[in-house]
Amino acid sequence: MFSFSLIIVTLLLGLLAVAYAWGIYKKMSAFEVGEERVVELSEIIHKGAMAFLKKEYTWLACFVGVVSILFLYRGVGSAYAFLLGAACSAGAGWLSMYVATQANGRTASAAKKDAGAALEMAFSGGSVVGMLVVGIGLVGIAVSYLFVSEATLAAFGMGASSIALFARVGGGIYTKAADVGADLVGKVEAGIPEDDPRNPAVIADNVGDNVGDVAGMSADLFESYVNSIVAAIAIGITSTDLYADGRALGFWGVAFPLLLAGWGVVSSIGGCLLISPRVLAGVPYLGAWIDWAFGRFEKLPFVRGVMDRIRGGDAAFALRMGLFAAGAKMIAGTFVLSMLLFITRGFHVFLAVTSGVVAGILIGFATEVFTSSDYRPVKDVAGSSDTGPATVILSGFSLGMKSTLVPVLLICLSTLASYSLAGMFGVACAAVGMLSITGIALSVDAYGPISDNAGGIAEMSQLPPEVRKITDKLDSIGNTTAAMGKGLAIGSAALTALALFVAYAQAARLQVIDIMNPKVVVGLLLGGVLPFVFCSLSIEAVGRAAQAMIEEVRRQFREIVGIMDGTGKPEYEKCVAISTAAALREMILPGVLALASPIVVGLLLGKEALGGLLGGTIVTGVVLALFMANSGGAWDNAKKYIEEGNFGGKGTSNHAAAVVGDTVGDPFKDTAGPSLNILIKLMTVVALVIAPMFS
Amino acid sequence: MFSFSLIIVTLLLGLLAVAYAWGIYKKMSAFEVGEERVVELSEIIHKGAMAFLKKEYTWLACFVGVVSILFLYRGVGSAYAFLLGAACSAGAGWLSMYVATQANGRTASAAKKDAGAALEMAFSGGSVVGMLVVGIGLVGIAVSYLFVSEATLAAFGMGASSIALFARVGGGIYTKAADVGADLVGKVEAGIPEDDPRNPAVIADNVGDNVGDVAGMSADLFESYVNSIVAAIAIGITSTDLYADGRALGFWGVAFPLLLAGWGVVSSIGGCLLISPRVLAGVPYLGAWIDWAFGRFEKLPFVRGVMDRIRGGDAAFALRMGLFAAGAKMIAGTFVLSMLLFITRGFHVFLAVTSGVVAGILIGFATEVFTSSDYRPVKDVAGSSDTGPATVILSGFSLGMKSTLVPVLLICLSTLASYSLAGMFGVACAAVGMLSITGIALSVDAYGPISDNAGGIAEMSQLPPEVRKITDKLDSIGNTTAAMGKGLAIGSAALTALALFVAYAQAARLQVIDIMNPKVVVGLLLGGVLPFVFCSLSIEAVGRAAQAMIEEVRRQFREIVGIMDGTGKPEYEKCVAISTAAALREMILPGVLALASPIVVGLLLGKEALGGLLGGTIVTGVVLALFMANSGGAWDNAKKYIEEGNFGGKGTSNHAAAVVGDTVGDPFKDTAGPSLNILIKLMTVVALVIAPMFS
């Protein structure tokens, strides 16, 4: 009875997110794009992106089919949960891409009006993506939970993880192959500008932004979101950490993470509304209510000041305030929830969750300091271009290595604090807390590639240069705020993986995982080397795919008559096909490595060694992911900083050196680095699923 | 009584190594260098190197003094052992540099005769270094052991480790600052050839080769060698793994590792003699005996074939056969020793040790495959220069990441095998086995920088170009065989650190180090991030020091009249002073980080968390060290491969791209990478020393 009500509440909160997304989407799609060329290009990108997903999902359907048959061994429930997890992840990815590729052209068109309109359109697209992901996540968990036990929910998480890994790796390869191919032959060899319609790889490049940054990022955060809840439930139901009399939390251990995530939906919607308050004016049913509520709220003087600045068009401020407001609302709600559910220990639980939320936000800040050109580190990397590409590489490299310290310290502090406050349940809830504002964090994140794409479309359909200027400005703001999203993705991956790891140990009935046991040491070492091998595979895959793209673009420039003066039409679809085929082919080996290694180690060396493997992978994976994301981000922004006219600006040897850094950083930050987030979660969730084999 | 005999035997075997080194040194120094200019240059380099060591040791003496006062808390024995360890390490480094800087000019001079004479001279220098290091190691352990208990021997190891870390980091910074400064301003900006006497940084560069590759490498292997023995003794004396009745090994657990190391001295001498059989002809006392023994041995047809090929001047074959012969002899001796000492379990122990020896050799091979231009991977890196520096960096990067897999697998296999055969004592003995042939491995290694220096001297004193050709050939052979030495350094660091880690856990009376304990997880994460931070610090230090060097060289080119036409003399000593000062200043922070972190974590988070810290550092440190060494080596050899005329050869854009890779790789392979070897050992030995505080 209790359980059933909980499921209904979860379902309703999930549906609230979906409804919000639906409302915004309706409003967004009502906007008519004026220019025919914009519509056409947007359509080509849309089709290319959907065609890629279709092929990817066809392949993944076979994979999911086979795995779910294997799951039948563990009962119909597991197979069902696994299938549902995979389907929800795929569905979230599909819808995200669908919406994002419709928002890009509209953003370009809206930018003809003014910056505010463009921000609203881009952010509308982003928030549909963000709210859909959390909505589908909550609905999926609720629907699974209707039919399976708490323990079997792990299969739901594994379904989400499997799709996420392939989406991240495949998307990362797709986008970078197209990017490198378009840049190297188009910009460097043929000397035509970025996003020039004469470049055969330009459509593939724009499709890639969606495939990598929208679908990949959505799948990544969907997975973190779902798995943090799954881990918290698995730990919560048996946790005896809270009460002195040794009672297990039982139902309340399940209810708390779900309600926390549900409250996150409400907080995220609040934050989104702050960013683009005009957005709801035309939405049927909801709009009037929220407008009324907002009107009352706005009477407060502080709120009025903030709102005025946002309405004045300060987009960076708006995005930041939206995130803060959501975070603050989240913390306030957590306080009420924990006091209600846990009474005497409520304050402890509240602090544990808050430690996760705060750590997530601070990791975002640390990421920003190391990757934004507003701060010293990126300026130093840009400055090192005085002595050529080698010093750019070295300085970016050491920046990335150094940047791992603060996030790891924050993760450690949050772990220690939440553990001492509420045991492993506290750690798991800290992860849920950190991820609860995924709705708005992903909205802010997804708005970036939409603006980027809008800029590409503006360029290709020869809209006035002011349009491009507006989208560029939006894109660059997005880059900065996206740092917070990236920090969240990595930080939450670490906490989620730790929680899943503990859930695994419990499920496998491990009393200890002793690193004095040589098998555990061997597991640790193997786990430590895996992320390196995984990165190597994905970087090489990008290299191979880019090579094929380079040759194709060169061929078209050579063979298609009149391509340069605009009389010959480039064969865009051939480049799209190359990226698609390469991404699908190259994602298999890393994917299999991630899925198979926990199983192989578990079977060959036993469950202790598997525990060691997970420990090693989490440690190296987290540090390496931080390093690669931050090095890559710093190189990217150092190049942009020089392009803004510093250290000589475009066309100088400084710029050339910075371009080398940026090219090296591309697969770091967009392929290998983010895939590691998923690797560590996927491996732990696989272990959690197979754990009953060992117990 | 037993113990005393054992100490005497150890002492004698150590003295045998010292005597051999002394004999070779006498012979070597009897060789008269004809050319005055060679003598002069050799003298300048010699003085520069010794001046650096003097300054470094002055600084370190204060540090050692302070630490040994702290040690007095733990008793006079610990302070004494610590002091002795530091003194032995410093002494070995000092003597190595002394000999190597005398062998360089003689090698240049001998190369005027023929390649065989040059090889003999260079290898003589190398083998004095190699045999001195193991000799001093054994003598040092024996002398410590006379006065302190087995447990207190750890302080001896810590003394050696502390000096080694500063020597490696300081030496690495010195050599790369000088190298980069000399290359960037001299070769690139001023367009004068390498090793041109007009370049003010040329002497600093040659001094750097000695400071980094001779003194640094000696200190590194001295430390591994000593600590593997220390760890094996600490574990052996209490080990109950071998006998069914639960007896501890006691005395035999101490005797076995010492005798193993002692037999390694004999095996190494045998291998060295194979490489340059003529070397002993003139040595008093010893020579005639060994010549006689050799004459009999050579009657065997297989041996005769090998000897003919070596006498024919095939230096690469000679070095390789020397290593193999030493390895074979080592394995044979191990068999006899283990059967004698452990009778029923002798064969198990034998196999455990052999697994270490074999793993060490195979890791060397794997290193060679990934870093020598004879194999596919380096050729691929060279080929990627077609698309510019960014792809060179990416391909070298992914090569390095991939290359970590095989060595880690070998370390894992050796660990599992030796553990299942003879418990943790087996793992510790595998490390001793791997390191027992340090004498010859270091000889082969140290011969490289001597040849390199000889080439520089030949160039600067305008000897005929054939001389330079011969030294270049020797140098390039040295690079290939050095791969084996590097593999050994990393593999043995891993096994030694594991053994020290177990010794720590025993000394701290830890029953388990459970990675389900959040404090241990936090330790693991902190341990995992440390090597990244450490690398970042040392790479940045190189950058800063190189910058200072670049400015000084530019200033001299600008201000000294007639420097370019040879009428003005460059101020070499200013560049030497810059490298010296930078190395000394920049080694402090990484050094303190390594020493302080185990103490801080131990005191703040407890002994379990300290165990986690060590585990995390070992895992990430080993993998990162392999990655950096192999990426760096591959870039270096890819550049050389292009310079040999492949992919366009010198002066093409391919070559320019490969130079970027090489520059990035320099601090990887010569500063950060090798320092990690020491980091992991130093941190574990510090933990071992402070362990009694926690028990």
C-alpha cells in the first residue's frame, strides 16, 4: 500500500516533468521559421541525426535482445527491467535529438529579432531535453518498480548504462570524425571558413554536434540520474546506519531517494522558469497558474532585482541564477523531506544530501576556473603558444593533471561527510542530491549545442552576420555554464559508482574487499589499466574515422566540378554515411571491453578481485576523466581566447599552435573523457547485476 | 652466528661487485685521451656535473639531517640506518657521475680507432656504474644489518628512497631545461647544429645527460634494488606461507633474498664479461683467473658462435646476449639456492622468483615493441606526421595508453603466480629476482648516455665525422637496449611497492584494508590523484626552468660580440648555473608532497586510509609511469625514424611535426615518468617506517 502510493507519486512527478517538456515543446514548435533555406538545412540536419540514431538503435536492439535473453536466466523481472531501462534511455536520446534538431533552425531565425528571443528559443530546446530526461527517468523507475523488487531495479540501471555507453562512444566518434574532417580539409587545406556550405563534411559536422553533445550528454546524465537512484534504493532498503536500535530503513530508504529526485523536478522547473519567464505565457492550462504564482513571488525586492537583470538580457547571469535557484530550492526541500521522513536523524540526512549538492556545484566552479579563459590557467596555456605547439600541449597537459586535485578532494570530503552523517545510505543520497537538479543542469548544457548549430545554419543560409554574432555569443556563454554540467557529470559519476560499488558488495555478500589480498590487488591493477586502454581505443577510433572523412572530403573537392564556386553541389550524405558507419563500427570494441571485463574478472578471479577491479576503474577513471575533460576544455578556450585577438590573434603562429592544442583536445573532451564517466558506472552496474551469481 | 655469517657473505658479494667496478675503472682510466680539446671539454662537463651534485647534496644533507633527528625518536638504530641509506645512495650517485663523466671523452677518443674500441670504453663506463650501484647496495645493507634489526632496515630503504626522489626529479628537471633551451634557441632560432660549441647551453645539455640519465637512473635502480631486498626481508622473517606446520621462515627468510641478490652480482659480472670479453685482460689479480675460466667455457660450440658474433662487432647482439646470459645464470642459481634453502618447497620458491625474472624481461620486450622504430607502433606514430603535429601527439598518446596493458598483465600474472606458489614472500622474492640482474641492466643503460656525451664531445671538439657516426650508432643501440632497463625499472618498482605495501600492513598490524570502508576509498582516490598532481608539478617545473634557459641563451646570442663566428666565447657556466638553480628549487615541492602525503593521510584519516592511499598511488602511478615512458620513447624514436629519411626526412613538415612530439615527450619520459617509479616506492617506504606509530 505504502509502496503503491510511493510509485504513484514518483510517476506523477515524472509525468510533471514530461508535461512541462511537452508544453515548452508545443510553444517552441509553434514558432514559424521564415527563411526557406533555414528550414531546409534544419531538415537535412534533423534527418541526418535521426538516420544515425535509427541505425544505431537497430544495432543496439539486437544487442539488447541478446542480453535480455541472457537475463531471462535471472527471471522475467530482470529481463523486463533491463529492456525497459534500455528503451527509456533510447527513448530519451531519440526525443532529445528530435527536439534539439528542431530548435536549432528556430534559434537562428529568432536571432534575427534579438538576443533575448534567441536565448529563449535555444533554452526552450535545452529545457525540453533536460526535463524529458529526468521525466522519463522517474517514469521508467516507477513503472519498473511496479513489477519488480528493489534489488532487480539494478537491471533497469544496466539497461540505461548499456545504451548510454554506446551512445557516448558512438556519438563522440561521430562528432569528432566529422569535425576534424571538416576542419582539416575545409579550413586548413581549402581555406574556406567554418560552416561553409561548400564543405562536404559541414552537414556531418552539424549532425555530429547533436549526436555527440545532445544525445550523448542526455544518455550520460540519464544514466547517472537513474543509477544514483537505483543505488540509493538498493542500499537504503537494508541500511541500518540511521537508527540506534539497528532497524533497517526499509520502505523509507526507498521513498527518500525517489522523493528527493521528484523534488528535484519541481526545483528544476522553478530554475528554468527563472531563466526564461516569458516561456510559459502561451502554454494552455499551466501557464496562467504559474504566471500568477510568479507574479506574487516577484514582489520580493531581491527577486525583482534579479528578474530585472535577466529581463535586461544578461544570458550568462540568467543561466547561473537559474542553476542557483534550483540548487537552493533543492536544499530547502531536502531539509523538509529529511525532517519529515527521518525525524530524529533527519538533520544528519539533510546535511549528507546537501554535501552532495554543494560538492557538485563546487566541482562545477573548479571546472570553470580551469577551463574558462576568464581565469589565469587558460590564459597561461594561450600564452605558452609563444614558444610553439609543443609548449601549448605541455601546459594544457599539466593544467589538466593539476585540475584533478580539487574535484577529487571535494568528492572525498562529500564521501567522508555523508558517510559519517548517515552511513553508506548518506553517500548514496549525496549522489542523488547532486543529480537531483539534472533537469536544469542538462537544460543549460543542451542549450549550448543548439546555439552552436543555429550559428552553423545561419552561416550556411547566409543570414545577416549579426545573427551569427548573437548565436556565437550564446554559444560562448553556453561553454562557460556547461562547465558546471560537466563537473556535475563527473562528480556524480564518481559518487554514483561508489554507491553502486557498495551495492555490489552487499549483493555479492562480500564482508570485506581486502587490498592485502593479492587477487584484489590484481583486480585493482587491471581496473586501473582499463580506463587507459579504453581511452586509447576511442582516440584511435576517432583517428581512423577522421582519416576516412579527410579522404572523402578531399575526393569531393577534387572530383566534383564547380564545388568551389557554388555551381556544383557537395554530396553531404556521403560524409554523413562515413561518420555513421565509423561510429557504429568503432563503438563495439570499447563497449564489449566495458561489459565483458567485470564478468571475465569475476568468473576467473572471483568476487573479491571483481571488487578490486571496480575500485581500480573508479579511481583511475574519475581522475583520467577529469584530466581529459579539463585539458580539452582548456585547449579549446585557449584557442578561442587567441581568436579574440589576444597573443596576436587569428592567423599568427600563436594561433596555429593553439589550433594544435584544440585538435588534440577534441577527442579528449568530447570522446574519451566523457565515455569514462559511463565506463565506471556501467562496469559497476554490470557487477551489481551479476552479483547474485557469486553470493 | 648464522646471521653473522650471512652478513659476511653479503658483504663479500657486495665487495666483489665493488672490486670488479674498481678493476674496470682502473683499466678505463689508464686509457690516455690524445686530443687536448676532448680532455678540456670532458673536464668542463665533469666539473659541471660534480658541481651540481655538490650543491644538491649540500641541500639534501640539511634535509637528511633534519629527518634523522626526527628518526632519533624511533631509536638510534633507525636514525643510523636512515643516514646510511641516504649516504649510500648519494655515494652511488656521486661515483656514477664521476666515472661516467670520465668515460665520455675516452669513448670519443676510442671511437677514432674503431667501433669495437668505442663500445668497450662506453660499456666499461656503464659497467662501473652498474656494478658500483649493486655493490654499494649490498655492502650498505650488510653494514646496516650488523647493527639494526630486520624491521629497522626499512629506514635504510627510506634513506635511499629520499635521495633517489630528489635525484630523479632534480636531475630530470636539470636535463630537460638544458635540452629544451639548447634546442629551441640554438637549433630552431639560430639554426646551428646540435652540440655546436657556439651554443651557450651546450655544456649544460651535456651535463644534464649525466645528471638525469646516469645519476638519476642509478639512484632509481639503487632504490628499487635496496627496497626490494628490504621488503623481502621484512616479509620473509615472519612469513608462515611456506610450511604446512605454520613455522615462520625466520633466518632463512632473510638469507634467501640476500643470497639471491648476491648471486645476481655474480650473474651480472658474467653477463658483462660476455659483452666485452677483452675488458679484463689487463686487470691485475682477477683478469688471469677469469680469462682462464672463460677460455674453458668458450670451448662449447654454441658459446663459440655467440662469442664470434660479439667479437665481430655486433654491439646490439652483444648487449642483448649479455643480458640473457645474466638472466639464465640467475635462474639457474635461483634453482640451486631455493632447493638448498627450502628443500620441500624449494621448487615453488624457485618458480616464484623465476616468474619475476621472466616478467621483468618480457616487460622489457613489450617496452621495446612500443618504443622502437623497428616495430609497427612507432612507425605509425611517424606516419601520422602526414597530418601534422596534432595527430602525432594523439597517436603517441594513444600508443602510450595502450602500451600499459601488457606490462600490467605481466605484473599481475607474476603477482598471482608467485603468491599462489609461495605467499607474499613469493611476491617479494619475485621482485628481488627481477632486480637481481640490476648490475648488468644498469650497465647496459648507463652506457647510453656515455655514448651520447661522447658524440657531443666529438662534435664540439671537431673530431672527424666518422667518430660522430660511431658514437651515434652506439647511442641508438643503447636506446633500444635501454628499453629493457626502463621496463625493469617500472616493473620492479611495481613489485617492490607491492611488497613494501604488504610489509607496511604487517608493521601497522592491519588485519584488512577494506575498500568498502569509505576512509579507504577516500585514501584510494587521494592516492590515485597524487601521481597526476606530481606529474603536473614536474612538467611545469621543466617548463619554467626551460623558459629561464631560453631567455639566457637568447641574451648571450644578442649581447656577446662575435659569438656566432667563433671569436666570442659563450658563457657556458651561466647556463649551467641556471639549470642547477632551477633543478634545486623545483625539486622541493614534489619531494615534500611525496614525503608528507602518507604522513598527513595516516595521521588525519588513520592507518586503513593510508593503506588505501598507497594502493591508489601504486595503481595510478604504475600505469601513468608506463604511459609516460612509452609515449615519450615512441615520440623520440618516431622523430629519429623520420630523420633517417622516412616520411620525407629532415627539414620536411613531417619532421617538424615529429619534433613537436619529441619535445612533448621529453619531460614525459625523462622527468615525470621515471619520477613516478620513485614516488610509489618512496611513499610506501615512508608508510612502512611510520607504521609502528599506528600499531
